[in-house]
Amino acid sequence: MNASTRTRIGTWIATPALNLLEDGERSIRIEPKAMDVLVYLTSRPGEVVSVEEILREVWRGVIVTDASVYMAIKQLRRALAGSGEDTEYVETIPKRGYRLVAAVERLVDPGGSGPPEESLAAGPRLPALAESLPDPVPLYRRVALAPVPLAVFVVAVALVAGVVWVLRGPGGDDIVSAVPAEPRFSEMTVANFESFALSHDGQYIAFTTRTSPTESVLNLRRMSEPEAHVIPGAAGATGTPFWSHDSRHIAYAVVKPGDPAFLVMAAGFRLMRIARDGGPAQTLVEHVSVPPDGAWNADDVIVFDGGTGLERIAATTGGDHARVTELAPTEGAHVQPSFLPDGRRFLFTTAFGEPGVFVQSLDSGERTRILPHSGTAIYADGYLLFNRSGALFAQQFDLESLALQGEPTQIAEGLFTDPTGVYAAVSVSRTGDLAYVTRAMDDPTPDYAISQLVWYDRSGDRLETVGEPGVYRGMALSRDEKRIAVHRHDAPDEGDILLLDERGTFLRFTDGPRHEDSAVFSPDDSRILYAGGDYELYEKPSQGVGAEKPIVDGLRFSLPTDWPRDDTVLVTHTKMSAINADISAIRLGGDHGAVALAETAHDEIGGVLSPNGRFLAYSSDEFGRNEIYVVTYPERSRKWMVSTGGGEGPQWSKEGELFWFTTDGAVMAVTVDSADAENPLGSPQELFRANLMIGDHFISIGERPHVPFAVAADGERFLINERVSGDGAGFTPRTAKIVLVQDWTALVE
């Protein structure tokens, strides 16, 4: 099938020249690479085609990874069948490859009219960048040469020899090589992978691995040796390590002691340093709210992510640290700092807010915007390396003018990124080495345990299951109890909200490029409010038809938790000046004004209003671990601690009974008597225990897990998100593939 040939695939008609799929009144444009894969599969209908064969025949010499095929197949499945899980058209044959199972019929235009023919030999086309960036140039291709007459070959050799003589000069000294170096590729597989960094001298790679839910280590491999070893003295290292300028020391984060049931994420972190060969570790910063990624210059100054902007500290002494960058009101975080060669200016990117990559100096607070989107950005060998949509690009970058020059060239794709798409696992040395992480995602949910939605009664008896098992995290029950909005993972960095009706049928409610979650129904069930992948709020009709509507609330990292009245939504969010979580009420009128309800130096999360509107329940860690609290509303003049053994996820029944869960899987309840102003609370009681799906996936606000249950209005039935696979702590080791490229600039030049 070429560009002037259309093909019927099942009920769809594919027009490759337009990257178009049509099925009656439906039409979908897909990425060129996905269409190229479809073209190749239609040439082999019913046959099992391996990933290696698809890479060889479709990408034709472009150096990409298996993940490129997986993502193309996933897009095809979504386009053809409407769901990344369906295999009606493309079937996965485990350990073998893929098979196009739909009927195929060629539809050639009789007059041969149509767009000019495109040959697959031209190689794949790359995804477009933002409009403000020029189109990227494809990665170099290995082009098959036609036979060359001997005379022409001899003349060509003579010309090349003359060019080389001119470049070398009469004295024979090399001025520039006539033939660019070839990039050399190798791979390194790491089990239980977290993150990594190449040393600046290119001799070592340091990487962190997690060996259990609460244990992790720092590893070192000399590039000239086949095996890595654990660095002694760096127990508990986590996150992304970074190297000293001379490659003799490594800085890293360790988790401070906290509640092990929640992977100690809420306890904070220390910033440490250790010699490359191990030994006593030195604490540089005693407390950081987030895992501190950073950069280390030749003057032993470290710039690191402090949670509310970048900070600087002396790498030799640690101790006092000072703010370097200030968050703008539209920015959520400054992350991924990396120094330019002068050691004074540094790159960083914004996350959770207005996007951009910037350059700023240690000597001035002024910054220059380099890129209009957020992503990992590193300077190396005259180029700016940056990620966009899972691909890695290189573009010439002038250090004097701080301006990008020429066009960006894609040099890799299929990068592993975090759920926001901002962080990509990429590292470079000063010696021409590049390393990046890719991960095979043939199994769309490799990192998370599987769960099942199950109805329980008040005594803990299982009543019935709902839907099929999946990777569900967080749910909301409609007021009429006929529908469930549930977040389901489609991939490690992607997940949508699905609607499950009383027949057990799933409807995809959102279809964004990242995670959409934390759904709540409106009081009349006609609308759903949820958090988008950018942690902004969106509203959409609950029937799934109609465009989403953004809710501008002026808060940071908002997650909806309750919709008690038509004009009021409760959200958990953070302040611009701190990382801790607070609770506010948003007015859904014209100005979307926010009113603070619980705002302290601690985390207050999960606010829900009682049905009579007289009490606000939430969870707070003001005494070290999360407990359930109730305050009077709206005046908030009285406050009571409800739980004493830990508590998360408060919810009310229609009659005003309060429920929550504990970290060991207990569902708790307490009566709240609004007539008793002095002591409205009864005695908390444990109703039952279940294998609640908690512990392996956290929402960012206050680093708390998604609520794993919902309560029926009468308080007699409970919809439980029950773990059916994976260990009790939710730890699933993952294996990453690190691609190592020597002389990477040859990919561009």
C-alpha cells in the first residue's frame, strides 16, 4: 500500500497519504509513524510480525527503540478500536510480535489520481514541535547506495582525498576530520531502576535502585567494566543522583524516617554527598520537601530543587542554603537544573503550571526563556538537548546570545518520562557520551498492581464484583449510585477516567496525554469535575458528551475532593510558598474565588462536607501521621480529632455517619450528632478489613494515596478497590534499559 492506494481494514478505510482513517462519518488522523506501521501490517495480514521486523522495515535504519513500536501499536488500537486495551484489529502474540487480524482489501484509485507517491524508504516522519519551533530534522538514515561505475568511484575517491589534503594543510596536521565519527551504541539493563546520571568524565554511571518499598541503594558502574556494585555508605539513596564537576563525588537524596505504610513519601528528604568509591556520607541539607534533583559546578556550588524554587548551597560544608529562583504565580515548581560551561549560568524547567525552559545566573535573578515547553534540558557540545513528547532532540545553542539556532534534530525516541512528561531520564558527559532510558511497554501496566472493584456490606461480606480487573486508582460514586468514575492506568505515564454504569460497561470519559483523575460528581450527577494531567481543574458533562471546561481557581496543584453544592467545590491544593497541602472551597460563579478552610504548616487533605453542611471532615498530619479531624462549618470554631490509629479518605453517609480507612486496610466509622454541640462524636468502630488498593501510587498533593473505597448513601454498602495481584506494600520492581551512545553528536552532524 503506497500513498496513492487506499485500503479497507475491517470497517475502516486508510489513506496513507493523508494519515487518515475513515469509518462512515468518523475520521481520525494518526501520527505518520503509526500509519507507516499500519501500512506494513496490511502487507502481511494475518501473519505474526516481530518488533524487530517492524523496526527494520518501517524505521529503515533510524536508531530507535522497541518502545517506538509499542507506542505506534497503542495509537493504532485506540484509533481503530476506540480503546488501548482492544485487540479487535491488532493482536499481541506474547514473545512473538503483532498480528493484523482484520480483513484487508486494497482500494486503488482507478485513474491513479491522488497525492504523489511516498516511499517507505524515505524513512519515518517525526512529530511536529510547538508552532514556535521549526520542524525537526529526521535522524540520519542508513541509505542503500546504487551501484557506482568504477570511473565515477575513482574520481570520487580522488576528490575526497583532495578535500582531506586541504583540510589537513600542507604540514599534515589535522584541522578537521573529513569523515565524521560514527556513533557507537550499547545497552545496559537495570532491574528495580529509579534514576541515573553519567559522570562528567564519561567514566562512570551512577544509578539508584529500589529493593523493597522502603529500601533503596546507590550503585556505581565503571564504563570499562561489565558489572555494577553498590556504593558502601549510601544506603537509602533514592531519586536522581548528580555528580561533582570533577566526577569524584555524588550527591543524592535519602528519605527521612516516616510512616513505612506510605513508602515514607510524606516524611521529607535529606540531601547527601558521598565519595565515588564510598565511605562516610555527609548531610548537606537536613530537610527538603521533595526528592532534590540538582547540579554541581566547579566552584562546589550546588543548585537543587527545594520544592518551592531552586536553592543553592556549598557542596563542601552544606548547612545554610539560599533561594536562587522565585516561582511566578503561574508556576508550580522549578526542576531539573543543569549548569552551562561557565559554571555560573544554569538551565532549569518549570513544572505544573506555565511551561518553559529558562537560563538564569547565580549572580542575577534575571532569567531568559529558551523553550516554550517544559522538559529536561541539558547543554552539551554546542547543542541543547531536550525532550518533547517522549522524544529527544538536539539543536544548536549559542552560549553568548542564549539563542537556539538552526532546526532541532530528533536523535532518540521512546524515552521514559514521568507522568507529567517533564522529566526524562537523560544524561550527558563532557566527553561526547549520551545516555537515556527507554522501557518496553508491551504490557501497558508493568509497574502497578491489579485491583478489582467489589461491593462489600457493613459486616465485611463480599456482595459482588463490578467490571473487570484493572489498574484502578481512586473512584467516585454517583449520588444515584448507578455510575462509578474511576481512574485507570493505560501506561505508566498515562491514565484516564472511565465511567462504569450499572450494567458493568466502561465508557472512556477522558482521553488526555497524561493522567486525569480525582473525579467528583456534581450534586445532581449531571457533571464531573476532575484534575487534568497539568493539575488544573476541568468540568465536563457526566454523559461523556461535550467539551471539557477549565476551572481557573488561582490555586496550585488543585485536586477536587467534594462537590457539596452546585456553586461550591472543595479542593486540596498547595501554597505558592510551600509544598504542604491545604483545603479550600472554590466558588463556581463568575470569578471562581477560593476560600481557605484548613490552612496550616502541615498537610490537610481530603476535605468533605457533611450532608447537613455543619461539619467539615479532613485528614491532617499535624501530629506526625495522618488522622481524621472534624471541625464545625462554616464558622470553624470547634475542632475534634476523630481517629487515633491513623486515618485517610473521610466520607459521609446521607445520615451523617463518617467513614475512613487506615493504612492496614480497616474501614472505620463514627456517628456524628449535630445536636450535641459540645461532644458530637460517638466512639469510632472498625467495621471490617479488606485488601485495600493503597500504597503503590500517590497523588502529588501531600503525597497521599488515592482513596480506595466509596460509601453508599445509606452507609450499608461499600465499594472497595480491592488488590488482586501485587504484594501488600504495592512494590513492583521495574526493569529499565539504558541506551549508551558514544560520539552522539555524529547523529546530528
